[in-house]
Amino acid sequence: MKIDSHQHFWIYNQKDYNWIDERMNVLRRNFTSEQLWKEQDKIGFQGSVSVQARQTLEETLWLLELASKEDRILGVVGWVDLCSDKIEGQLMDFSSNPTLVGVRHVVHDEPDDRFILREDFQYGISLLKKYGLTYDILIFPKHLPATVEFVEKFPDQHFVVDHIAKPLIKDQVFLPWEEDIRMLAQFPNVYCKVSGMVTEADWKKWKPEEIHPYLDIVFNAFGEDRLMIGSDWPVCTLSGKYETVMGVVVNYFKQYPESVQEKIFGGNCMHFYGIPVKE
């Protein structure tokens, strides 16, 4: 089964999506499941993991409700307040729904570059395994050293790095991102999404060949068992159509055996998030 491990849905309004600035006007509209399934059908993908775009409990509830109506939403990565003294109650309530497979916090927007090492945040993380939940790490390259410290504290927690930690693809900068991502990859409980790369390149002029060296690095670092393809739709539409964006990764991995492709295009996502195989 081919799965997009990272996409978003939203009903647009300016207040909730104030990060969408004037350069991103194409995102100032609704993006629905019906639209995504049409795009997936073009390239033979059958489902997705839907990831939070708003940092509210209402967002998590909304995504879970949407998933209850859409068989192709195979899992939801929601948001809970990991720094709250009520975090265990939130996890207890949400984890009763098996479609919630993980949670995420927009760490790269926090003013403190070492936010991920805050004691209250780490306490929230420490509870996730108890409730069978993974954690998506959303960071910039500058956050990688703190992230290495962070994951070292939780050897039994499953983590996945979103968008290969957003290296500076537009400027073809590799260091220190490469050294840091390789260090992070040494932890066997950390996976990585090959997603969201086109929006780190030049939105109008990017070429697949500019992204390939970054794919070389993460494939070498994480291997065939800890990478998963993701679109970051609809954010990726800033740089191109769904099939074009996904094609960067699909075409890159054609050089490898079909068994490797099957893992990266779906198998690893199912394993990481605990998505059951459909009969």
C-alpha cells in the first residue's frame, strides 16, 4: 500500500492560519480530502497520515472526526498541550481513538531554540509511550543539536523528523545540517520523512537534481527501514503540483530494488505509526 505520510487539511480563515503570508496566497483557501484523493489517484497512492496544522485541541478533534468519515485517512498526528499540567488527561481522552497515531508541536516557531529541552515539554513527551503515541519532530537545522540531546533522553519513544529538518536547499547548504542529521540518525528509534523539501528550494526555479544530494545523505544516514515519503500537501503546492512534488522522491528511489521502494512508499509509515494492514 502506498501512503503519503504527511499532509494537511484545512478550512481556511486568516486568524487560524496567520502563518500563511502574502507570498503564499495560493494556500488561502480550503483544502479537502476530496481534492487530495484525486491527486493521489493520479500516482497510485491509496491513503495518508493527516497532520495537525493548528495548535489547538479542536484541531485534533476535527481531524479525528474527518478520519471517521474517510477510510483513506489511515492515521492522525494531532496536537495536545505537552507543556500543560493537564496533559495526561488530554492523552487519556484522545488515545481512546485508535486513529490518533501521534502528536506534534511546531517547535521551529518557538522563540527559544532549546524549547525542546524544556522540563515541562519533556514531561509531556515522557507520557506518549504509555498511550501508544509517536512524536513528529518539526525543526529547522539550527535545532538539530538540541534535538540530539532530546532524543537521547527517550530511547523507547518513537520519533520521526519532518521534512528532513528543512535544510537550506535553495542555497545548496549542507553543513552543519549534514553532520547533525547523521548524528540524529544514529538513534534507532528516530525515523525521517522525505517530505517538504521543494518548499525549502527556490519555489519557482527548483530542479529535482538540487534535491537529490539531500536524499543521498538521509538515505545513507537512516537507511531503507527508517525513511517514509510525504508530500506536505497542500503546502507543497507553493512549489508545484502534487504529482510533481511526490515524483521527486518516487523517481529518485527507482534506482533501488522494489523491496526498498515498498518500504519507503508505505511499509515504513505503517510500521512506525502502527497502521494495520487492510485485508
